[in-house]
Amino acid sequence: MEEKTQQKTEQKKSGFVTLVGRPNVGKSTLMNHLIGQKIAITSDKPQTTRNRIQTVYTDERGQIVFLDTPGMHKAKNKLGDYMVRVAYHTLKEADVVLFLVEPDTKIGAGDRAIIERLREVSTPVFLVINKIDTIKREEILAVIDAYRKEAEFAEVIPVSAKTGDNAEDLLNTVFSYLQPGPQFYDEDTVTDQPMRQITAELVREQALRCLSEEIPHGIAVVIERMEWKKKIVDVDATIICERDSHKGIIIGKGGSMLKKIGSGARYGIEELCGRQVNLKLWVKVKKDWRESDYLIKNFGYDPKQIEQ
């Protein structure tokens, strides 16, 4: 009996799956849906994800380690350059690459640039057409045809990260490409992200949702203190911005905007921690921090972790 159990365990599959695509195409939303838990933050603003985020999906078939990456875009500063290098470096670690696109027959320069880079990858590349809930089903064939004229893909799978349509088909197909191998994490593990990092991202997510267009790209969040008590978690966090004028907007009249950001973030952090959260927010100005190697590293985006 023990021998049969051991053989069954050895037959489980495992592998690394990278999600790539332009900013705001839905990579984080899809990954959150696949693992059944919110780990990566989402917003309607591009370049929401800045670091590589690793999550884990485990079932009776085996284990998939998903690598969510920053959207591939033309970098305008050192932080942007870091984000692009994170995305491209992650391609080297994958057993399967999921290339997410929107359901549009007009293929832009951004997607063409990614396709060119994917030509250099020997890993199977799936074309994942996201947001199919926004178009008619008969229109999907035209999108597939347009992309097939650009490159050959191992698989083409239309999905909706928002509704979950075809998500299970995507998981089944990914498993069919993976090889038998060891489980990299315990079956109850869903991410390797430290609690402080996820907490900081939840605060940044609310800032992204509440603030005007020009400010979110220039903010970072640092967790100064996270103290666990019996029934409550005390969290002190600082929102970093680049301009004195931005600081005033983030705080708002009478502190109204900061309270709005804190209220939304607190709900997400309580869901994460499973207990009441006492969240205190501050705002500091670090002029042009996105052009400072020292500050980029200090705020959790370490260029040395990426191979040149």
C-alpha cells in the first residue's frame, strides 16, 4: 500500500509558469483567480505590478508555481527599466509562458515587441486571449487568426480573468505540458511573498484606485512597523511620493484622501491577516526617487536580484 502511494506521489507534476504581457492586460487578475486568493494587487491603471510575484497552485495533479511579472513597456526611468528587466528575466525560469493579450485584431507595437522577444524562448508559449467577456464569441476567431499570422503558439486559449470563463481549461492544458517532478512548496502555501510586502502592496493598491492619473506611478509604500497582538495587528505605513504638491493631494482636505486610502487598505489587510487591523498612514516626499538606485532598492525593488 505504501509503495502504491509513493508511486502516485512521484507521478505528480510540477513546474513554473510565467505570465507576460503589456500593462493592464489582466495578468494579476488572472493569477489571483487561478489560485483562488488575492495576492497580487489590481487596478485600472497600467504598471500596477512592479516586482515579480510568485504564487502557488496545488491540487491532486501536482503543483504550478505562477510568476506574475510587471507589464512589458517602454521604460521612462530607472524603476521602469527595473520592471522591464524583471519581466524578461522571468522568461528564463519558466516551463510554460502565458502571453496575455486583449481581444483586439489590431496588434500594437507593444505586443509585437513582446512577440519578438518570445521568438527567442524555447519554452512552450500559450497565447491567452483575456477579457473575452467584453466581446461576442464569434469575434474571438478573428483575434486568434490575427495573432497566428504573427507567430506560432503552442496553444491558444481564450479566457476571462474577471468571470473565470475557461480558467479550468487553462489549468488542464498547463498541467498537460508539465513533467512529473517534486512539489516545491507545502500544499497549503499560496505565495512566497512576505506579509509586510503584501500589506504594502494593498496600501498602494488603494492609492492607485483613489488618486488621479499622474500621481500613482510616483508612489511607493514602506511598512515601518507591523506588530501582531492577540486580537489586533498594528500597522504603520508610509506612502512615498515625488513632489510636495503630490503630498497635499494624497493627504487631501482635512486628511480626507488619506483616510479614504487607509479605510480601503484596512479591509484588504484584515482579510489577509484574519483579524482586526489598526492602520496608521503617513506621507513623505522623496524627490525623483524613481531615478535613484539607492531609493529604488530601499523601497523593495532591488536591481541586483535581476541578471544583466
